[in-house]
Amino acid sequence: MNFLNYITEKLKLSGITITTINIPNKTTRKNEISLSGKNAPLSFIILEFILCPWLSIAIFEKAQDMLISLALAIVIVTINILLAIHTRNKIFKTTEPQVKNLNIYRRDLPSNLTPAHVKVLLEDGNIDSYTLASTILDLADKNYLKIESHNKEDLFTKNITLSLTDKPHDNLFTYEKYLINWFFDKPQITSEDLKKRLNNPKENPAEKFSIFEGLILLSFPLDNYYKPYKGKNKKSLYSLFIILYFLLLFFFSHSNSYLIYIIATFIMSYGLSFILITNITYTLNNKGTELKDEYLDLKKYLEDFSLIDKKTSEMISLWDFYLSYSVALGIKGIASKEIKNFFGNEIYNLNNVDQDLNVINTEESQKYITEIDNIINHDKQLYQNKNI
């Protein structure tokens, strides 16, 4: 497993998958994270559509009509997916506190969460290129980085440079220090230099981004905003599904009854969909729900009154925290585009990388694994000092 998979297992998170996008001469992969499983990846549903019909047909070797068997399996699987989604929504509706303050504007920051952690809270664990962009802007806002732009020959195209300042890094989270060490091989970097380095297979950007994601999750105060979900009788239900399925399979092998086939397939597919889609680990607690709502109030204020999407990354000193947090809140504008263009869209590129994304094979990954307890204590202390 890679570093991110190791962290999700350590934190007992759910809903991690690998999404692969195949383009000619290029393979792009990205880890998807879901703290609670609320935003179940589409791959879960696709997996059931692939497995259940063919698995059931392979098992029922005595079925007279394969087309009828396939049609019945697909219908049953579809019904069960809808039932599982309904069950999942009901679980969150009954376990998560309901939002009370709707459509209220907020101008100040409701907590001391960093932009990366705000995005984790709002999007149930999602970490992507906008997380990188908001972190870079936040570091610039706090004077750890300096953003400058220079016009190229056409006078209309910006050439952005990032520079390190002399400010000590003692009060930075581990993932922030890691980002600086990852991007800066010298005090000042240009977009061209960074993209060239990130696209070098020897640099292994996908593994490095995996470490970045894992370090964000390690430093996120999960216990403050989430509560463990303890499903009632989940193990008993799964055991019952298995027992009933094999009993029905035994009867089918002696009767060739399509009714038994339908019942057995229904039990199997519902059991699988229940495990995949409703396998919830955490749900938001009262504090998490309220804080999420307050950040959405801030987002509404920025969207309706600030024209924040028109501001450039160089305006970070003028717009204080608003610019970096606007990116984390999902407001896509000029600043986020500029910073994303700075490190490019190839951040997850695995082309010509002769290694499996699920395998830890770098000294860097092993180093952070051995230091996990120290990282957790360090980052936890930072938030305690901020009184989140």
C-alpha cells in the first residue's frame, strides 16, 4: 500500500479508491478519500454492476436461459443499489445533526482551521489540486512565501514566480513544511522549472502527492468534528446474508427454480451493496455540522459581495485570508487558476513510472511512516495552541 492507504487504515477511514483515467500515452491516477463514506465513489456502484450479475450467473451453472438470468440479475442489482443509497441517506439523516442557520452571511473566519482542513471538512475528506492552490496562497498570506508575476514578451501573459521568505517554519503543520520542501529545490522557483521537475518520473509526483494527502489527514482534528458510527448489528446482518445465500444456493442446485434464483441473487446483491455503499465509519457531530454551516455562510458572503473570483494571486496581501479560503471553499476564480497553472495539471501523472501506486517503495514514505506518532503530536499541539 502507498502512504495514503497506510494513513487511512491507521485512522480507520473509509471510501478510499483509485480512479484511473486512460489517455493515449498517459495514465493518470488519483486517490479519492471519503472520511465517512457519505460521498461514496461511483466506482463502488460500478463494481456491483460488474460483479453481481456475472458472479451470480457463474454460480448458477444450471440456469436454463442465460439472458433471462442476466436481465434478472441487473434488475435486482439496480433495485438493491437504490435501496442501499436510501439506507445510507437515512443513516446520515438520523445520525448527523441538521443544519439550522440557512442563508446567513458571515464575514469572519469561524475557526482556525487551515484552508486545506476546511476543504476536508466541507468535502468529506477530498484533497486535490485546489487544496494545493489554497495552501500555497495561505502560506503567502502568512508571509512564508512571496508571489510575484512578470510579463512575458506578449505583455499579456503572466509569468509567476514563488519565493521563500526568511520566516521560520516552526509553527507550520507537517504537510505545509512538506509542500515547501517538495516544491522548492531553490529559494525561488518558476512555473516552467516546477512543471519540468514534477513531470520527471524520477521525482515520482504521485507518491509525493500521496504523502501530502496523508499528512493533511494526520493533522486534521477528526475527533473534534466527527463521531464514530457504530452500525447496529452490522456483523449479524452480514452473517445472515451469507448463511441465507448458501442455503438458497443449495436449494437451487436441487430444484432449478427461478424463484429461488431471484431470492438468492437479491440477498447477495443487497448484502454487497449494503457493505460497499453503507459501510460508514464516521458521521459529523454537532460541532462539525455547525462549523461546516458557518463556512458555507462565509462562502455565500464572498460569492454575493466580494467579487473574490476576479482577484489575482498577487492580491493576497490586500485580501488577507479571503483569497486563500475562497479557493478552499470551492470558489473558482483567477487566483486559483493562476496557482493551479503554476504547478500544472500533471500533478498526478504516472506516465513511464515503473511502480504500483499501492506500493510503498520510497525512503521518503518510510521516513514519514516511522515518524507518524511525532507528526500527530506536533500538529495536534499546533491546533491546541490555536484553541480551535
